[in-house]
Amino acid sequence: MHRPIPQHAARADDARALPGARISCSRTTGRAAESCGNSLPDAVDAGRPWRWRVAVVATTLGVAVGLGGCVMAPKDPSGAGEPAATAESLGDADEVELRARREALLKANEPYRPTSLPSLSLTPPVLYELLAAEIAAQRQQLSTAYSSYSSLAAQTRDARLARRATEIALNGRAFEQALTSARLWSELDPMSDEPKQAIEALLLATNRLAEAEPALSRRMAAARKNQQIDDFYSQLQRTLVRIEDRKGGWAMLRRLSADDLERLSARRARAAVAEAAGDRQAAADEALAAHEMAPRDPAMAIQAARLLQELPDNGTARATRLLDDFVRKHPDDQSARLALGRIYLLSRQTGAARATFDAALQRTPNDPALLYLAAQGAYQAKDLDGARRHLNKYTALPTTVERDNAPAWVFLGQIAEDQNQPVEAIDYLKRVEGGELYLSALVRRAMLMARGGDYDGASKLIEATPARNQQEQTALISARAGILREAQRYPEAFDVLDQALARAPDNPDLLYDHAMAAEKVERLDTLEKSLRHLISLRPENAHAYNALGYTLADRNQRLPEALALIKKANELAPDDAQIIDSLGWVHFRLGNTEEALVHLRRAYAMKPDVEVAAHLGEVLWQSGARDEAMKVWREASGREPKNEVLRGTLARLNISL
């Protein structure tokens, strides 16, 4: 049964689909303030006397809040002025308010001084309410804090309190309430640009583009008058690439920037926003225009090449020519040279990629990013020893060289696996001691242990690993089932996944694994049900179509439907070796031997997997190329002599190696 390769999901800026590319393991991290749409969360802090709360703020937090002639402190020791969520836990939507807060509310970390202040005395009731509001903010009782500050701002007409109310609402990602208090802030301090910028960002974040456009147009005119138009475009770009209505944002930016097409900052913004909106052709055109304006700027050349590469109709060739020309004119620029090498890797121009990286290594032999890419190039060329040399040099760099060794240990583990050295692979994976790759490396260790017969050790390793979130729990469940499959305890593996799926019926990972387990116990109706449910949830999941199509083809059932399913998978993932193997196998079942061989040879050249070797060998055998078939089978058997698919194929054909 064909499964996606889980070990290596490459970064966008690395060579995609290359083993050894840095794994991107998304982690679900808790937030200090839960996302709640347009309402603020409120936690009741029971058992704490009111006067105790005031004393804490007054004596230990040192909050310096005043009215009349005093100034609100920009920060306090507890960090209340900082975002509730860390950058690690932020998604695209969260970054809208984070940008708004940083750029509009905490400009240069300077204390906010409104242009006018109300003539008020700091009375005890007002002081108490201020302190209580700040305690609520410290304890993440954001609804209480917001209500108090916004009420005080309305009563006192103090712009600083409206600003603080806006900040607290943004901390809770309550854009509507933030917009309300920002409008009051602007009303109380009409001469300041800060509340106006906050309102603009919030209008965009809440998809009020028609309302935001006139305000942006006015600020654009002011920025032009003050010779700050480039800063304006930079700020607007950062906001528009993150709003929900990105197509609307792109249309608005085209209108706003129509008179600035000769300005580099406008072209850069247009390229980024067009890309975010999914208009790839426009994004490439804008980036090319920016490159022509700044032909010596490597960032412009790299951006233009990256966007060209995404285009059909010779996009990769155009990107390669652009960067190659830039590198010839600017041979000392390493960033463009590395970008060119990445394009060669992605387009599988292995020789050109390795030559590019070798030339770069002569200039900077200890560059960790370059060493890693050179290892990928060597791996793609099937030079495993060369890849290992680059990675060993990478991991041996001095500790003063900033890098993460974990991807290199995982990559070295993959190379050891490919060289049939499972003990060495396990040793490399053990060196991943934390970080994003820790769990995936641990799971891979367990699977290698199970494959080597140490089922108890593998099970203990998984069972001793705590899950920090639902995603990790799913990964550990799948690992337990995988170990049981390696032990050929198929009914137990199915039961583990069946019980897990009953608790989370829409979990895509569990659905896929459940289908694979069902196939092993001949529950084909369950397999099809799980895969079709997965397709309904994730219609872009190529491996779901492939698994269902391959299962039908392997059993000589509903072959036209199997072909259609695998073709769909191939459209979604045209360079996936396992899917190409399935395409060859279904053509073999349909009697199209020559076409089957074309696909199977390509799949085996891309990834010499043992299951692919079993299929290729069988088709070669049936077509009369028996010496070649024996050679392919012997190579595969040397790597995995106990592989079920290979052993089953040889037994069915009554062949002894």
C-alpha cells in the first residue's frame, strides 16, 4: 500500500520533495488569550480581595498611570504591553493585529503623549478603577480590563486610556471592540496619526476595504507630502498580504498605486500583494518591473525569479536565465547564486545545481545553508557519500556558527537508511534532542527499531513520550499502529486506529492510517469509506486518491475507476514517485505494458523503493526482460530482504533469487 513519505517535508525556500530538506512540523501551541472573534474572554479570579489586587499593582508591578499632567508608562515589568501570544503561536490572521499594535500603538517604544490632555484630578475612585483594570489585564481577564478602560476613557476624555483599551482589545484579537476604542482614541486626539493608522489597519482586518480606502488615500497623500511614501507602501504591503480579503486588497492597491508605477516601493508592494491574492502572473510582472528598476539589487532578482518559477509555460527556464545572468554580472553575490542552485534542484537539473553549489563553496566553504543545499544536490545525484561529507562538515562547524543541527541529523539518518545501515540511522536520530523535529525523529527511530525486530523497545519508546497537543497525540497513535503493523499484528493495529478515529472522526491523518490498517485486515469497504471521507475533507490530498486507486488496481477491481483516481492524484502531485509507480501498476493491470514500464522506470529512477522495484521487476519479467528483472529484484532484496510486497511477488511468480 502506498503511503506518503513522512520524513521530509521541505521548507518553501529549500528544494521541495528532496530527502533531507528541513522538516516543517507544525505545533499547536497554547495562547495566553484564546481567540474569540469579536468578543473578549473573561476569567473570574475568585478568592482575591479587591484591596489585595490594588496593593499588588501599586507595590509590585509599579504601574505608572496618571491623569492630568502625568504620563502612562509604555511598558510595565510584567510585559502587559507586549502581545499575549508569542510569535511562534501566531497565524496569518493574528499577525494583522500584531502589526497594527506594533506599528500604530508602540511606535519606537516611546511613551505615548497625546496632543492635548483633559483637565482632571486623579481621584481615588478613578485610581482604583485604573489599578483594577490593569490587574485584570495582567491576569488575562481581557473583557474586564477592556470594559474598564473604555468606560474610563469615555468618562475622563483621556486619549491615553482609549489607546490602552484599543491595545487590550487587540491583545484578545477582538477587532470590532478595538475599532470602537480606536475611533474614540482618534476623536480624543485628532492631531495624532497613531489612532488613524490603527483604525486603517482594523478596517482592513475586518474586511471594510471600501471604508478604509479613502483613509488610506488621505494618509498616502500626507506621506507623499512628507517624503515618506516608501514607508507608506512598505507598511501597506505588510498589512494587505495578511488580510482575509486579499483579492480585494490587491484591487485596492492597484487603484491607490496607479500613479506610482515608476516607484520601486510601489512595484515591490504590488508584487507581494498580487502573490498573496493568488494572481501569479501579475505578481511576476510586478517583480520583473521592480528588477528592471533595481537591476543590481539581489533581492529584486531573487523575488522575480521565484515568482517566474511558479508560472507555467517555461517559467522555470525564465527564472534560471534571469538569475544566471545576474550571477554572471555579480559573481560575488552568494544569495543569488544560492537561489539559482535551489531552482536547479527543484527542476532536477542536478549537475547544474552541484556546479553552482561547488562554485559558492569555494567562496564561503563554511556557510551552513550552502553546505546543507550542497548535501541535497549530492543526494539528488545519488552521491550519498558526498551528501554525508557535506552534512558532517555542517554538524562539525563551531558552535559560534548559527544553525540548527537537527535537520542534518535527520538527513544523515535518511542516508544511513538508504545505505541499509539502520543502527547508524537510529544513532543519528537519537541526536535530535528537542525542537520541531524531535517527535518526528523519535517516531522514525521507533519504526526502525520495530523493523529490526525490537518491537518491545519501539513500543516503550512511543509509550514513554508525552504528547503536548492533539497533533502530537495523533502522531503517537499512528506510530503505535505502525509498530503493530511491523510486527504483523494487523488486527491490533486496526483496533488502535479504529478506537482513535471514533474519538476524532474527521482527523485526516487518522483517516488515512485507518484506511491502510483496514487494507491489511481485508476490510476494503472500511478502507474505501475512510478514504472517501478523507477526500471530502481534503480534496487536494493526492495520496488519498492514490491509495484508493492503487488498492483497486492491485486487486484487479474497477480498473477504469482506479485509473481515474490515480490520474487525479498525479495531477495534484505530478512528481511523486509513489503515485507514478501506481500509475505504472494500473496500466500494467489494464494490459498497457509499454506505458507501464515508462512510468515504473521513472518512479524507480526517482526513488528506488523496494515496492517500486517489486512492480518494475514483475512488469519486466512478464515483458521478457528477465535478466533486468532479476537485477532489480536482487538490488531491492539487498536493501530490504523481508519486504512483504517483494517476497509476495517472488512467491507468486515462483522465483528464487
